[in-house]
Amino acid sequence: MHLPNQADTICALATAPGLGAIAVIRVSGPNTFPIVESVFKTKKGKVKNFEIITSHTLHFGDIVLDDQTLDEVLISVFKNPHSYTGQDTIEISCHGSTYIQQQILQLLQQKGARLAEPGEFTLRAFLNGKLDLSQAEAVADLISSQHASAHQTAMQQLRGGYSHAIQELRTQLLNFASLIELELDFAEEDVEFANRDQLSKLVNELLKSVRTLRESYATGNALKNGIPVVIAGKPNVGKSTLLNALLNDDKAIVSDIAGTTRDVIEDQLVIDGYRFRFMDTAGLRATGDVIEQLGVERSYEYARKANIILYLCDPAQSTAKEIEEEITDLQNKVGEDKFILTVVNKCDLHDQSKLGDYANLPNVIFIAAKTQLHLEELKKQLIIGSGVASLENENQLVTNARHEGALAKAEEALVRVITGMHGNLTSDLLALDLKDAIYHLGLITGEIYSDDLLGNIFSKFCIGK
Ligand SMILES: Nc1nc2c(ncn2[C@@H]2O[C@H](COP(=O)(O)OP(=O)(O)OP(=O)(O)O)[C@@H](O)[C@H]2O)c(=O)[nH]1
Ligand SMILES: [Mg+2]
């Protein structure tokens, strides 16, 4: 794949397409100033010479087409290297009619600009050293963020997040790798330039940092894409009623027939700025019905992948002891570390003083989904149980699947370096594993990239960004 040419001057609509009060058209590249000069006149009818104008200034005037004024606009001037792309850039704020937008874009193309490809402005910013690759990816996340926690994690990454830490680690590894390379040049003389104890210490520290970053992905991903919460329990306990109550919507079918829900029904809700993904599942029971059985298996599968399980129960159906056994069984099936909140439902039908036995169940909360009783308390418990609030300010949170993949590869290579050193691996093989780790760390921040990688990342951006 070929990257688009940076020598071209590009233009695009930077605001959302369609009607608006104003629209912003961006122009960037070496010929930005002459191109815009050829279509812009001041109110006194003069041509501006942007070359001699101070950067970061605003200019009011007309866009002129065949001596006819097309629109009154405001122009912002950014001179290279002090612009988003690092090149000469002009932003034209025009009136937001689609006709005007199209006419100005056409005019700019007639004068020598070409339409930008998706993400091309940000690609230039990256190629010109304005942003590293993980920051460029954060720009896309920021644009698409729709709730507070996605916004916050994107901002954190945009500010540099863990890029600096990774760059630092990588530089140290590079130093060692070059010392080992040097040893290879003196192979006959059997010298060691790279102190093995120091190298071992460094690689171990690095491995620890890489693992911590990788582990943060579960939370980072949940903050960005929503925290998965599975609503599980026996048939008829009110799981679908709870989903509907949380969403304030008739999303799932509710009935007093046991086994109503057979598939996983999912929807999202933002609570206190955190996005949760709720999944209503088929009631857990042994059944001869093949389809229902498949649904039950699916319930377990989703429960294993969730961050939180709401285990719903109905005191009219089960004693506290039975519920305790059910939860132990569930915990065994989904893993010891999975957080299960015991939710005693249908409390509108029971005298709470008679539910004393249930109060001793692990992480218990009493609600009535049907009458919305204690739902606010349940939401509070979700925030606490997910642990997100305490992690949100953590600036070493990996939210990007590509970064997680690269960290995994770097981790594998570092483990090979450590085992290699224990086994007295020769310098040349050690150097290979070190280089592999350096390579994968470099992919995260973009110190190493291929055209394909960039093409892949930036093609997902919108045009004009
Ligand atoms: N009184 C009362 N009834 C409830 C409450 N929650 C659910 N119900 C009733 O319990 C019955 C079963 O509710 P569902 O939400 O369909 O139960 P489910 O757990 O999704 O059942 P399956 O899909 O079959 O596993 C319905 O008749 C609901 O109206 C509650 O808080 N109070
Ligand atoms: Mg149901």
C-alpha cells in the first residue's frame, strides 16, 4: 500500500457533512497559501499575502468565484511547523450550506489542491513528528467518545499516556542491543560489553512494566467500550424485568413462563459517565429442550467474559442456603476472581424482616425490578464493583487492541531473552530476541511502522481529520 503524497496540498470539510450554522474547510500542504490567496479577497478587495502574515491570526473577507462573492468567511492561518499537520494550514470558516461547502471545495481543487483521504491530516501530523502513533490513534478515539470515561481515556492517551514510558524502556533496550551487536563484531575475542547482570535486571523490570500495561487492557477496554455485566439466575427470577427496568425500555420479553429468554439480549446504559453493557441471559436450569440448553450454555459463556455478574434470585423460589450453593457452583464455573453481586429480587412481595437469612449472602443487595425498588443502590454497587472509578485517573491504561497485541509480542520476546540468558544463549541469538522486543514496542508509538500499518490505522479516521 502506498501512502498519499505529502507534497500535495489537501483540502476537506472538517465539520460534519450537511447543514449547519457554519462549516470549516481545512487546507494543508506546501501550496496552501498561494491556493487560498487566489480565491480570497479582503473586504477592501485586496489580495492577502499569507506568507508575510503572522501565524495564528484570523482574517475576514470573501471567497470569490468569477468576480462573484460566494461567501463571507473567516480564515485562520497556521504556519509550518506550528500547525496540526506541521505544514502550512488554513481553516476556512464559511456558512454551513452544503452548496457553499461544495463550491469552495471545488474552487480549491481547481486551484491545485486535492481532496484529502480519511485521516490524512492526522497522518501528516504523525509523519511530521507532531504526534506519535498512539496519540494519533487517541485522536480517533476522542472524536468517537460518547461518554465520560471513553473521553477521559482518550485524553489521557492523547497527552502521551504510556507512550513516554514505552519509549524510555525501548531506548534502554536499544542501548543494550547495540552493545551486544558490538560483541558480535569481536566474536573471536570472547568479550562482553553488555553487562549481563545489568541486562538481566533491565529485562526483568521491563517485563514487569509490559505485563502491568497488558493487564490494564481489561479495564481500559471496559472504560472505552463499556463494562460487560451479565444478568444471570434461574428461570423466572426477573432477569429480563431487571434489564428492562435499567434501560427504561421494553427490550426483552417478560413472562411468568419459565424459560422465556433463550438468547443473550444486550444493551448499553451510561451510569455516572461510565458505560455498562448489560446482558440478559437464559435462565440457568437443566432442561431437555435443546434450544433452551444452548441458551443456558451461552449464559455461562457470557458470564465468563463479563466483568460483573448480577446473580438474580427470588426468595419465593429458593432458600438462602440454596442460593449460596448456586453461587458457589457458578463461581466455580466462571472463575474464582469473577465479581458476583447477589441480587435478591421481588422484594415488593416479601416482608424484608423475613429475609434475614438472605442478608448474609455474599455481596447481597435487595431490589424489586418490577417496581424499580433500590435500582439506584444497585447502580452504585455496579460502579463500586467494577472498580473503574479508582482506575480512571491511572494514566497507564491500555485501551487499544493493537497496543495490547504488540505488548503481548514484546512480552514473549522478553521472556525468551530471560530464558536465553539463563541458558547462556549466544550473543547473536540473544540479539535477535532483543530486537524482536524492541520492534514490537516501537510499533506502539510508531517509531517503527509500515505503510500498511499506517494505511490500516488512518483509513478508519473520518475525512477532514
Ligand atoms: N412482583 C414482582 N414480580 C416480578 C419482579 N421482577 C419480575 N417479576 C415477574 O416475574 C416473572 C418473570 O420475569 P422475567 O423477567 O421474565 O424473568 P426471567 O428471569 O427473565 O425469566 P426467564 O427468561 O424465563 O429466565 C414475570 O411475571 C415478572 O413480571 C419483581 O420485582 N416483583
Ligand atoms: Mg428472561
